[in-house]
Amino acid sequence: MKSPKCDVELEDAVLNDIIPVKYCPKSEGFWISAKNYEAWLANLPLWYAPEEILPYYNQFENFVPSLFDSKAGFCPECGSYLSRSKINIKQPFYIECCMSCRGIWFDNGEEWQILEDLGLHTRVYDIFSSQWQAKVRQHQQEMINRETVIDKLGEEIAEYIFQLADLLENNPQADCAATYMLRRFENKRKKLNGEFSTNQSE
């Protein structure tokens, strides 16, 4: 069995002293067969359910993707083209999965560690679903929106805004508060424009 990223025979190894994998000594990547991954999942304690951490696009700033990360590969088991899914941390990287035999390729052990830290190592198959990708984009947009508010208003005022939003989020009359604020600012704008027009005519 050869590495998907280079013409090197994969060697037997064990991930975290638990999961049998096939390791590439050249790229330092490793292959987890569907059989071994699913067996590991089945043997996890019933209480073990790591919490997924989102959004995370600005985390792991010191991570450097593998040089092989940009290269697509073929499944070392069945030869099918490997599907790629991006993990959007500060320095994004891809993990790869065979949609035929469901084996998984990581370009190095640090990628697996990041998935552990994010609570995603038990949900690798979910990462390749459109629903998961949509959820990631939504969370990341929310974080971008928060950073925009902080940038425009400053941290102190922004924190009041976030607290108010959290307070009103599940209130059925939340739109009343939003309407009040919009009308107040609109009236203020109209007043200022009126004063400006008067000054111009003088």
C-alpha cells in the first residue's frame, strides 16, 4: 500500500497508542482505514462526547500546513480519488476521505491533534457533509460580524451590544427593541440633516 501523496510504501503504526494506521515516513502523513476508525469509535465510552468548538477560524495561529496539503491524492486501498474538506483555522488545511471505502488521510499528526482540540476527531465523516460546511460558514460569519462591531464601536460599547443581543435572542418581542433603536437613530439622522440644510441656506 503506497502513500497517496508520494511513491512510498506505507508502514504499520499506531495513532495515540490506540488506532492502527498506515504511516508514510516521507510525508509523515497517515492513513486510517474505515474499519479501524469505526472500530475505535465503537469502543469509545458511552459518556465520551467531546464538545465541538465553533467558530475556530482564528485559532491555532502557529500551525503550519504540510507541504503535501495542496496535493490531491488517490485512495491507497481502492484507488478512488480522495475527497478533500477544508478545516478553516488561521492557517487552513485539508483532510481527505475516500467516499468509496471511507478511509481517511491526514498529512501529519498535528492535523489529528487539532481535530481533537476542536472536538471533531470523532466526527470526521460529518466534516464532509454540506450541512457541516454550511454551519461552519455561518459561525465564521457571526465571528466576522462581531469583530466588525468591535472595530466600529470599540470593545466596551460592543460588549454592551453583545450582552443585549444575548438577552433578547429568545425574547418573542425582540423585534420591538430593534425597531425602537432604528427609529431613534433615524430620527436623529433626520434632525441632523435638517440642521445641516438650515446652516447651508444661511
